[in-house]
Amino acid sequence: MGVALDALTLILSNSDQQQTTDQPLPIPPKSITLTPANKPKAGHRALIHQSKLNLGSKKSQLTLASSLLRSGTTRLTKTIEVENTFWDQILQLSKLNWFIQKEETVNEKDPAQYFIDCGFSGSGSKLSYETYAYINREVDGKLNLLLKYEVEKAMSVRLQPTSSLLKPLKDVPVPILPKGIHYPQSFISSSLPTDPVVLEAHEKLCKARSTILETELFNYLTKESLSIAQCSHNISDSVYISVNDDWELVFELKEVAQKEEVVSTHLHWLCSAIKTALLFKLREHHKHLDSVQKGLLHTHDCLGVDEIKRTIPVIQDPNFIQYSKDMVLYYFFLQEIDQTVQSVFDSFKSISTICESFSSNSFFKIEYYPIEDPKSHHSILGHSLLIYIGRFNSINIELRAPNLIQLGIVEGNFAVETPSQLKKLLSKQISMILFG
């Protein structure tokens, strides 16, 4: 403003000097710049108008600020809901006994990566495959799992004859076989989640864990079969185990394309029992390895390197093949014992002319009970056969293993070596009960 006034003063002075140089200037030079320019005092109307303008501006600013706060609050609410949904799903997974771990990152600014070990590497498993399921978050904040084992696999067990000329195996009704496997309570989930996302993730993890466990068991069987002359392993992921001259066990690892319809027979239950028993035996091996490793870690701080090497025990792998063969032989043994007992019953039913009650199906009854083994949850190699004779008499037969029979009567317990000896002794005991 001062520069403009100076320029105006110079222009006016120059124009006046050109016209009349004799007359003095009405305003001395530079007097405008030296005079302070003050705005005249505003009146009441101007003050009121200015106040209205200021109030309107503040209102618009407050409206803009409130809209910004409202949109920010909405975004914050959605973010909180997304976070609560995601971490609530994580919490539900952890309540289903899935151990969620945080992966260590090199850069602290990198987002944390969480994962779940679907296998048993943390509890003694020696499987070399990666068994982690990484937790990913979708755009909407929902939980998603990135699994390596997307294809579900399962190991099947089949008992088949070695020759097509062999007669089919008789399906002897031994109803205890399906109940011979005792599942620990920790393997049974008490309740399933109601959230479909969590339920889907839980089912994926269960299928992945089952695939990993059965793959490891099949690897053990393959490794063990290579050292046995009676076994052969071919390229099609199959292991053949010779049980005797007539029968063989076949283990196969294949993808689960669809659920196959299986005829519910006692032979099918036997194969299912063998598979379940081997899986439990593998888990017991895991726990044993884990306890040994933890014990070594506890003593490493107090020992030197040479002493540590001397203290490491040599842990033998379980003999899965021999165990499965024992179960099949035990089933054949049960068949033979059942046929022996039934033949004794039939011999007494044939004398129905003496006593009609002998021919009744309810007079002679046989029931099977498992012999509890507190050291093992999976053993079916042990049953007690309780034979009821009439209403007031019974005979107990204990079967501990193939060719190990113990007959319990009033006079005491008698060890029997063969089914023929059992038939002779059982017939004698029933005759004493019936005829004195």
C-alpha cells in the first residue's frame, strides 16, 4: 500500500511540475506515505453484519468437523468390529485345543504371522514335512487358513486271501470287536463352534491332522516292510503283509475322493480296529519321544558335550507290522474259540430228549467283555468270555493272546494251550454242572 501511494505522489508531482512549476504543490511530497492510513471506525450495522458472517463461518466449520468425526467414528467402529470378529474366531479355535503360535519376524514393522501346527512335531513326531497352517485375514476380516495339505488322504486296511481259490473268511459274530478300541476323552470334542467360519477352519485342521498322522504311520509301515522278507512294497502306495499262508494284510494310502459305502461286517470292524490301534500306538510313541527330549533338555545345562552323547538313549521304533499281525491272528483265534464253544453247546443241545431246556437258545449264552489294560487305550488283545449255563451257573474263559487260554471254574483257574483241550475241559465242566 505504501509503494502505491508513493507512486501516486510522484506521478502527481511530475504532472504538476510540467504544467506550472511556479505554483507550490497543494500536498507536500511524500506526505501521503508519512500520514498513517486508518480505516474509519465501523458502525453498529457493520459490526452486526460482521458478527453474522463470523457465526456462519463457525457453523459451517463445525458442520464439517462433525461430519469428519462421524465418518471417522464409523470407520473406527467397523475396524473394531472386524478386529473383534477375527480375534473371537481365533479364541474359538484355541478353545478347540488348537495351539496358535506367533512367527518371529526379522523386521519389527512387518505384520505378525500366526500359524497352527497341524502335525505332531512339537510332541515327538519325526515327520520331515511342513505341517503348519498359516492364519490369513480376508478383506472383510474373517479368518482364513492356508494349508499345505489341501488334498485329504487316508490309509485303508484290508484283509484279503492270498489265493482266489480260498474260501471267504466266515464272519463270526464277535460283537466286542467294534468296542475293543477305547478312545481317550481328550480325542473327543465336547462341543463344536456355532460360527460357520470357525467350524470350517476346525474341520480343515482336523482333516489335515488326520492326513499327516496317517501319512506318518504309512511311512513307518513302508520303512518297516523293507526290512522284512515277507512284505513287499510297490509303487502304488501299498504295503502287503503276509499274516499266514492263506491271508495277507494290505495297507494303502490314497486320496479321499468321496465317502465309500462299506458293508458293516465284523471283518470290516477288525480292519478299522487295526488302523485305530496303530494310530494310537503311534501317538504313544510320539509322547515317549517327547518325554525323552524334554528330559534331555532339562539335563543339558548340567552336562558336557561328551556326557550328553552318552546319555542319549536309543529309542526303537514301534513294531507296527508285528502288532497288526497279532491282531489278525487274535481274531482268527477268537473265531476258533467261538466255534469250539458253539460245538460244545450243540453237543448238549442234541440230547434234548433228556431235557428240553437244553435245546433252548437262551439256556446256553456267551458274552464277550474286554479285559481292561490301564497301560493301553487301544489294545484288543484280551477278552473275557462269560458262558452262562441256565440261570445260576457260569464259566469264565480269559483270552489274553493267541494260544493263551485260561479257564476259570469253581475248582480254580486252568491254563489251556489248544482249543481241543478247551473243548474237552469245557465239556467235562458243563457235564458236571448239568448232571452232577
